[in-house]
Amino acid sequence: MKHRTLPALFAALAALTACTNDEPAHKAEPSVRAVACTSEYHASEGTLLRPESVWPRAPYSRSESSLALSAGCPEAPAAPSTSCDPAEFPWSAPDELRAARLRAAGVETWVRSTITGGGAGQALTQQVLQLAPEQASAALNRFRDHLVQCGATTVAETDGQPQVLLLEDQARPKLLVDLANDRITALTPTGEGWTGPQLLQIQH
């Protein structure tokens, strides 16, 4: 009886092992192709604005996305974008190039959160870019120069350098950027009724 059941047992174990080995490989393969030089990133607590700090008494909805950018990203030109459209900050590039250009510019993680609420079709998009320490100084200068060339106003300085810059269009705030501590934080409002001081209060 024992001898008759052993071959069947070995066959069952072999089939189970084959299934176990094949399944992860089958799942991992498309993931590697799709992600390329990026991976999922979970922002630490306190990185993003809390919705109630934007609209304390209004209903809201929130969408969030984040990426960690690998040092293995394909090489891409690191020259700053010439676009001054706030919707294209921090980098104007096709989707397939954006991650590589950000990584080439020294960005390690990129988090984006959009909070909608407050009425009048208002929304606020926050982007947080964490820089690689060894590239942070050059990256901050690159983004700072870009914003100044686009006509952004310096709201606050650190060591004689613009740290907080506000880009406006006909006195309406379009983009507020804080360059500090190896990090770039940007707020882009949409809809009517926003003011520069309001964005500053939300950011700080």
C-alpha cells in the first residue's frame, strides 16, 4: 500500500511546486515592464496637507499618487523646462520622459495630492519632491532660476536666496513653491477665489 501511494504523493508535490514557482514569475513580469524606473512610494505622515486644513468646514474629495524614482532610470536631458504653465510644473515632458528627467535632476520621490471642495469648483494640488542630498543644491538652483525666469515673485528668502516664490496671472495666484531642506513643495490652485496670502497660510 505504501509503495503504491508514494509515486502519487511525489507527483502531487511536483505539481504543487510547479504552481508555486510559476505564479510569482507570471505576476512580476508585467510589473517590471510597466514600472520601468519607478516604484510605488508611500509618503510619510505629515508630508501632505490635511484636507481639513484647506477647507475646515466644507465637504471634500481627495486623490493621491506617488512615485519613487530609481537611480536606474534611463538617461534623459536634465535641462529645465522652458514652460511657465503652472499645470506643467515641475517638469514639462511627455509622460514617458517625465520620471527620467526628474531623476536626472536629482528628484528621489514625487508625491502629488489633489483636494477638491470648498465650492466654486475649487481644487488644490500639492506636489512634494524630495531631492537626493548630493544633488539638492543644484536642483534647488535649477528650479529657482526657472521660476524667476517665469516672473515669480519672491515671498520669502533664506541666506539671500528666494525660498518661497509665487507665480501669478493678473493678480491671481497660479503657483506657490517652497524650496527648502532638500525638498520642493508646490501648491497649484484651480477655480475662483484663491489669494496669495491664503496659499501662504495653507502652506505654512
